[in-house]
Amino acid sequence: MFRDDPQQPNRQLIAPAAPPPSMFKHRSFSLFWAARLFSTLAVQSESVTIGWQVYTVARHSRNIEQSAFMVGMVGLVQFVPLFMLALIAGATADRRDRRSIMLACTAVEIVCVLALAAISLHRIPSLVPIFVIAAIFGASRAFLSPASAAIGPMLVPREMLRHAISRNSLADQTGSVVGPWIGGALCAVSTAVAYGGSAALYIPAAIALLCMRANTQPEPQPGSRLEQIREGLAYLWTSKIVLGAISLDLFAVLLGGATALLPVFASDVLRVGAHGFGVLRSGPAIGAMAMAFALTRWPLHRHAGRWMFAGVAAFGVATLVFAVSKSMIVSVIALAALGAADMVSVYVRQSLIQIVTPDAMRGRVSAVSYLFIGASGELGEFETGVVARLLGPVGAAIFGGVGSLVVTGVWARMFPSLRDADRLDVSEH
């Protein structure tokens, strides 16, 4: 068990001895899993379409480097509301019904994607409306992500939680594989059709949430919202191994944002067009899904901390291979390896956060995790766009890969307790 003792350097990780019965016998979990799958499909398809639309619109009046920068700006306009609202959203997830929060956010995202479809149909040449809607979308994700992360453990028995995390990861990665392919294929028809496809995918997610009957209202917590935010941050700071895991992924994602440049690589480096863009965009998720299946079948029993550092290092190496590749096949393989490596660190981090953290503050800790990891993806896109403006797309990808390797070495020295983490014992929590 990981005890919340900052003076204890060696934390132990023990995998469950035998798999529990199927979690899909729990109706509410099955509906939540379906909602998560369709929502991920919609989000990934929508993200692909936004990136493609922004780049193609920008290329009408800008060069490659400037257009790549505008793609990075999409990440920035989503990061700002995420950064401003994440802590408030986490406290909200610990005070309000989590299913209702997810429903409200899904409704907002449906409105956003329909508005983007209308902009595409009217061929509005300005990028400003797209950026405004992307900011609203980012605000919605700030509230949806902690509620979604915190609701899962309320739907299954505690002894099945570890396996529920693996199944949820499979839903995410399946959506991340198929969603970009859907977006890329529909973009080849038109961006309006692609946005319409995303809207159609959001609808079953909303229906599944409406059909859930589980109690997803957290226990009332004393204190004001500000006091609860302060309490959650204090818990995170004293749990050094969790802090190390989250911050390691933060800087790896922040620097390794090569996927933000995929529209540029597809259009002007590899020259494979919209269909090839969808394939490239699916590459990381293909590798991540394969690794998620492997971890479900063969969970990490020993040396979990070292596996996490190895995953981040492999992420950096794969980014470098992708950066210098001139072959579509090599690029897809590198992106798949990148996704598989990232899944290892995601598996360890999600297990720590959802198993170790008490339910009373799971929303707040999940919000900080999403701010560090999910929101840093958007900020990483902006950083990559800025570097691409200075060094070009290939130089920006090389910079990110080298940066991920440097971060791995520095964090291994700064957080020895994370590096030496061995086992996770669910039964003791």
C-alpha cells in the first residue's frame, strides 16, 4: 500500500492475484463505459477536424511555419480556460452529482461541434470563431474530466477497481484509434460532414448517461469550496510519489507534442493528404490500445516506477524517430511505439491516483492531474507551434523528443521514491 507519508521513500505496488468477475455485469458501469467510449470517439474526431480546418484555412494566406503556429494556437485557447477552471471543476466534482456534470458538459460539446459545422458550411475565412468555440470546448472539458475520472470508482466494488481502470483505458484508447480515422476520413469529404459525424457520436454518450441509475452524488464535505481546493493541493503535495508521477507526465507531454504537428507532416512533409492524416493521427492510439490490452492480460507486478520512467524515455526516442522519418510506414510505426510507451506511464499514474486517493477528494486530485496532463497537452500544442515557427516542424519534433529524454533523467534523480516504486496493494486501501 502507498501510505501518505512523505518521509517514506519506498512505496510498494502489488497487482491483484486473480481477475475478478466481469465488470460489465454492473449495469451502471457498462453504461458509463459506453458513454466514455462514444465521447472519446467524438472528441478525437472533432480534434482532428479542428486541426485540419485551422491548417487548411491558414494556408490560404500564410506559409507552412505560420500555419503550424496557428494549429498550436488551438491548443493555447483550450488550455487557458482549462487552467483557470480546473481547481474549481475538481471541487465541483466532489460536491455535485458527477453524472449530472457529465451530462451538462456533453450537451455543451454537442452545441460546440454543431456551431463548428455551421462555420464550415458558410466557409467563414476567419479563424477567430473557431478559436472562440475551442475555448468553450476547453472549459467544458475542464469540468467533464474530473467528474468522469471520479465517477468510475463509484460504480464497481473496490476489489474490481484496478480492472475497471484498465477497461476504461481500453475505451479511451479504442476511441482514440477509431476517432481520428473517422475524423480524417470524413475530412476528405468535407469538414462540415466531419463535424456532423462528431455530433452523431456525442448523442449515444448522452443517452447512456441518461440511462444510468447509480448514486453518483459524493458524500457532503465540510468547508467552503476554497478550503476544499486547498485541502486537495495539500494532499497532493505531501504524497510525493503521486506528485512525481503527475509532474513527470506533465513535462513529457508538454515537450513531446509532436502529434500537434501531424497536419503539417501529413500535408507538407510526408504529403499524404487527409486520409494519411487520419492514419497518422491513429498511430499513437493503436500502440496505446495494444499496450492497454497487454497490461490487462499481464499487469505490472514489479518495478512499476522503473517501468514508468522507461515508458517516458521510450516516448522521447519514438518522437525522435518520427521527426526524422521520411516514410509513411516508419512514421506510423514510430507513432504507435510512442503511444505504447505513453500507455505504460498512464497505467501507473492512473492506478496511483484512483486507488490511493480517498473518494472524498478524488475529484480535486483528478482535476489537478488533468490540468497537469490533459491541459498540458493543449499547452504542449502551443509550445510545439511556437518552436515550429522558429525551427520548422521537423526541428520542433526533434526538440520535443530530446526534451522528453532530459526530463526522464532529471526526474529520476529528483523523485527516487517514484523511481524505486515496486508494487501496489489494492486490498490494503
